[in-house]
Amino acid sequence: SLDYNDSLATTTRRRISSAISLAPEFSTHVSTRCSDVVNLTEKLMAIGFNCTMDEQSTILKSIEYLRDYCIPTLAKDDELIVENENRRDSKANFWFKSFTGYSDYEEDYDQDVRIKKSRSEKSNSSRFSKRMVVESVLLRQSSRHEDWWSGYLNKHILEWEFNTFELSRLTNRHGITVLFRYMMIKTSIVQEFKIDLEKLNSYTVAVEQGYRKFNNPYHNEVHGADVLQATYSIINICQISKWLSSLEVLAMLFAAMVHDVEHTGTNNVFHQQVQSELAMLYNDKSVLENHHASVAFKLLSNEDYYPFQKIQPDQFKQFRRIAIDCILATDMASHFNQVAHLKKMMADPSNIVRQDIMNIIIHCADVSGPGKPWDIHEHWTNDLLEEFFAQGDKEKELGLTVSPLCSRESTNIPESQISFISYIVQPAFQAMADAIDAIIQEIRRQEYLKAKGAPVAVTPGRRSSFFQPTRPNIKTDDPSGSNMSRRLTLKAEPTDSGFVYQPILRPWDVYFESNLQKWREKIEKSDAIPGSESLVLERLSEPKISADEITKSENSKNRATLSESFSDIVALTRMSTVPEVSSVPDDSICADT
């Protein structure tokens, strides 16, 4: 039975304390005792799914005392570890692991185990909603681990090579919650906008549950956390935060966190082909991206999940507009237009629109896997292709044409990855970095001129102008003879001869090259083994040539080979005009992409 005076927690603590005091040698016989503790935890968990939030807090306090008893011996007890492994699919597993904090010894769950667990959880819809509440309470109660998380993130969060798979294991699949909370505190956004951390935890846990809804191999809560961390890392590496307002940073991080929530594991083309409910709702336009944005803001409409109590209505309106634009920009159908538009704006950096920069940062973070170390990149590639192949299987069952890169039998994995990196990811990162370089260079040049006391060239530009809040009013003579105040655009004067600009770091470039080389080595290795059942399931025409050689070559056969691989990638982005296999990619297209 349960009551509200903490009697269950008090009784548990008293019994454990008395047992230890009566038997000092108790800790030497932990395997049986800890098994009993796990059994009790499992029983408490079963009660917790069917009680109120206050009652859940009482139960969690009881488990807190159980954790206090188990922690000193858990790491040393091999027999208990085996016992816990055997209970991996049990309902107590989540509770027990979360409160012990020991998950370093655990390996990743097998995919089929995750599927089995997910299906069992979704078999009871009320249990799904209860679990969201329980996890939220759990995160609030386990505050003693916050110092450890903060220490870990202080050390690693800015690293471009950050491993979100490791973070997911360490936090028991709560990477999004831990990361977003840390970022809000570290950037002082919590203080500036008076964010309610308890409601923020509730919201982020609900987002994580949304990511798990369809049990996707790739588009899951780990991917959400990865894009969130990559966005945060880019903002800091590129030092673009000095150009962005706190509200814009908040909107970007929020958009990165929720950008794929409730992803169905199938792409927009699939939804259009089967005329799904989402495709009908959003009229075939950025179907999934519109759905992600809608789900994210519907969750915010729940008072228990809304943490931005102190944000003014006009601020929230701007926050919502920025976040939605960033989420919609992750639609691969807009990729080429984004990159081409940004390159066009580079002719006059003052014309760069703030939203364009925020969009390209989120978009690059979304496809940043190839710019990470090989083990991380390969992990993401395998997960993504498994999701693609699952869609291909569905398309075959429905009698539909299998989408590009979705066929298990014919997809040439190394060649597809080489094309994806060379013609999609690398150009996007280059355009983003070049644009940010231009912005930061102008900011530092202005700072240099100001320090020298030289005249500062002011360029109003469009909505994006660098110093819009401090743009001066300059008195000039009006042709009519009256003096009036107006903004004056000055050309940059040759007063910055001593100015030297150090470009931003681009840590992803070295990984692009090394990963491309790894894929080329896989192709060469498969060629050396006759009949090898390697990842290369279908060879493209020979000879193999580099991207630069293809672009410059006058050999039509080689250029046709590029077009074949290139068209698969373009088709995946749902471009309206896809180069034919026999056609030659236009030089301007190659340059833009």
C-alpha cells in the first residue's frame, strides 16, 4: 500500500540500515542480497506504472535508498552484473540502471532486442504515457548525478569528435535531456529567459519518447542528440555566437533537438507515393519536416511541458518562426537551393540573411556524420542504410519502385557514400564555413578599425547587417536645402592595412578526406577478392576516378559514371530535375554542389 507520508521509503531505509548493523559481514554476500534488491525494484516499478505522480515520487525515493545500498558493491560484483544482463528485457532494468549510475560495462542493445522491448512498451498505450511521467520524475530525483554529467560535458561537449553513442549509454538513452539542460545552463539562457528546469526536463523526456515512437535504427533520440551537439559545437568552433542573439541561439538549439521528432523511418517520397495521412495533411510539401515542427510545438502547448514562462509573446513568436524555418531547412529537397543561394550572397557578405546562416548550420549538423571520425561515421552509415533498406522492403511489398539507395541487392554503398560526401556534405560545409568566415572577418575588421580610432565603414545591408543595433545616423545636406538624418553606406576605406584575419577552424575537413579514403580502400579491397560478398553489391563502370578528375575529364564515359552515382544522390533529395544517367552533369551544377 502507498500513502503520502513517505512511509514506504522510511521503512525501506530502516530495514536496510538494521540489516547492515546486525550483520557487518553483509557486504561480503552481496550477490543474493542484491538479487533481492533487484526483485524489490521490479515490484516497485510495477506499482509505479499505475499510480499518480506524487506516488511515483514516493516509490522513487524508496529506490533511491536501494541505490544507496547497492552502489558500494555493484561495480565489484560480477555475479550481479550477469544477473542484470539476464534482466536486460525486464521492466526493472530501466529503473535499476538509472538509479545505480553504472552503465559503463554494458554493451549496446542488439537491434532485435530494442525492437522487442519497444513493441512490448507500445502494447499498452497508457503505460507509454505513464513512463514519460516516471522518467521525468526520475531525472529530477537523480540530481546527484548532475555534477558528474556536467564534468563529463565540460570536458567533451565542444569536441567535434563528440560520441553521442557513448553519451546515450552513459545516460541510459537520455542524451537529449542531459545535453539540452547543460546547454541552457552553460549559455546562461536559463537565467536570461527564466526557464523552468523541471518543466524543461518533462519536455525533453517527451521529445525523447517521440523519437522512439517508430523504433528507427537511425532517426532516433541518439540522432537528435547528435545534431544538437553538432549545432552547439559549430556555433562555438565558428565563434558565430557573437553575431547571434540569445533568442536566436535558443531557437537554433531547440530546432536541432526536435528536428526529427516522431520520424517515421521513411522519407518524404515514400509518404507521397503511398498518400499517407501526413502527406495529405501537408500537401506533399516537406511532409516530415512540417510534422516534426508540429509535434514539437504541440508538446509545448501542454502547460506541464512549457518551460518558457518568462518569454514575452513577441519573443516567443520570433523564437517559433526561427525554429520552424530551421527545421524546414533540413528537408534535403532544399539542399541545392540553400547552398547555391548562400554562395550567391557571398558576392556581398552584407547581404547574408541571418536566417540563412542559422538554416545552413542546422542542415550541416544534420548531415555531419561523414565529417566525424571513421568509427562514428561508419556507425551512422550502417544505421542509416538499414533504415533505407527497411523502406525498400516496404516499397517492394507494396509494389512500388524502390527508392534510390534503398535496395539491399543493388545499392553500391562505398560509391554512394563517396558521392554523398563529395557532392552533398562537403559543399554544404564549405558554403557554411565560407559565409561564417566572411561574417566573422567583417566583425573583427570593424573591431580593429575601432581600436585604431579609424573611420568605421558601415554597411546597412538587409535584415542581416552586421551591426544593425548600433548603426549610426549621419547628418547630410539634403538636395532641397534642409538637413535630415539618414543612414549612410560607406565603402570600406583602405585604413585596415595592418589587419590580419585568422580563418575559423574547420575540423570536419580532415575527416571528409580520411573517410573518403576509407571508402576507396573498401572498393579496392573488394576488387582484390573474386566473388567477395562485400558491402559493394554492384560495381560501377571502370576505371575509378576521383571527383576532381571526373569534373575536369573530357571522357564522356567517365562523366556518365559520375552522373549515375550523382543522380542517385540527387534523386534522394527529391530534386525536380535529375540528370539522366547518360547525360553530362553541367559544370555549374558540379561547382554548386
